Amino acid sequence: MLNVAEKLIVINAVIFIVFNLITFLFKIDISWFLDWFYLPESLQSFVFRPWTVLSYAFLHDGIFHIFFNMLLLYYMGRIFLNVLDSKRFLNVYLLGAICGGLFFVLAYNIFPVFMQKDAALVGASAAVMAITIFVATYLANTEIMVFMFRVKLWQLGLFFVILDLVLIPANNAGGRIAHLGGAFLGYLYASRLQSGVDIGKPFGRAIEAIGDLFKTKKQKPFRKVYKEKATPPRQARRKPEPTEKQQKIDRILDKISKSGYDSLSKEEKDFLFQSGRD
């Protein structure tokens, strides 16, 4: 069964393939349609298309654009979901996209260098950056292999942030600023969560409330009720004792909540990772 990160990858891939096939097979220019989902730089246009602050993150501008975004999302998603749940993952991902979009719009309406320039934001990079920097902050000293080298996650996150800062004057300035917006959200979310505060809870509740609006309530079937003689209460069933594996997982999770992920030994990390894959 696919986890939430893999489901997002499938959604992004399907949207990309469908729009490109329509353009190629029917020789139809659908750019006018996609413009309704790209995030515009104009504050006035954005006010009339507020949904674009999120819809832009599910569209991509080329095969390499979507490939590298989804590749990074896959690996960072595995690390994230090995420690935290899918609801928090979705909160960070969507809030990262929103924060990146707002950084983009504000930059084009504040900085003189962007004045009188037409642009539109597209791609999941800000959302993926939010996940990456969240992981790099929450599990800062965890080491991973990158091209045969062992690097700590905080070093990888710092590299991505510095790279975007350096490349702002070179190319894709609006996109780079959106990346930094996603990075800011990821860092803020992780640092506050380490302090015991989940800043994404209100957003998560709002998403669940919206989802509930589209759920159809099942009507309970009518049943006749007959009065029966009282019977002696059944003896309560005893709950099954937790297995030795579950007890070990509980001890490790309790250790993480008290001392953080970095306090785990290599054996405990490997055991937790393997349990998450089972």
C-alpha cells in the first residue's frame, strides 16, 4: 500500500502525463486553461484566484522539473514517515506550498527588481523543500549517504538553502524565493514541534473539516427492538498483552519524545526503520 508521500508522487505524475498527452495527441494549446492554476505574480490577479496558492504545486514545467522534485520527495518522505505520521507530513507539505507561494507573490510586489515583470509560479519545489528542511531540522544529526559520502541532514538542508540564495540573481529568482518560503515553513514547523507545539494542527483540522463535507453519511438501517429478559453480564474479555516487538517500539518512541531522535543508538534506529517497513 502506498504511503502519503508516494500517493502525492502518483498524483503529480498523473497530472503531468495527462496534460502533456492531451497537448500532444490532440494538438491543443491548453496554456489558457493552466493559467487558471498557475500562481500569478500580480497581487490583484491572486485575489481573484486564491486557489492558485496551492494548485500551482501540482503542476510542472518539464520532465526534469517533476523528476527531481519527486525523487527528493520520495527519499525525504521515507525519512519523515519513519519517525512521524502521515497527517503531519501532509500538513508540512501543503503549508510549505502555501508559504512558498506567498513568498513568491510578496517578493514580486515588494522588491523593485521584479516590478513590471510578468511571471507565474509552478511546481512542487517549495512543498518538497519544506519536507526536506523539516527533516534536516528535526533529525539534524542523522547521517545519510549522498554519492558515496556520509553527510548529516542539517548539512544537506543548509546546502539547499545556500544554493537557492546564491542562485537568486542567476536564474529563476521567483522560484528560488518560493523555495526559501518552503524552507522557512519546514524549519519553523520542526523547531516548534521539538518544543512540543504542533503549528499545523489548526490547518489539519480545517482540511479534515473540508473533507467531511464531501462524505456521505450512511443511514442506519431500521431495526425492531424486542424486550428481552435480563441476562447476566458477560465477563469482560482481557486485552491481549502487547508483543515483545511492540513493547520495544513503545520504549524507543518514548525515548524519542523525551530526548529526541538523536539520543537513539544505531541499533535502535535500525530496528525502528525496519519496523516501519514491515
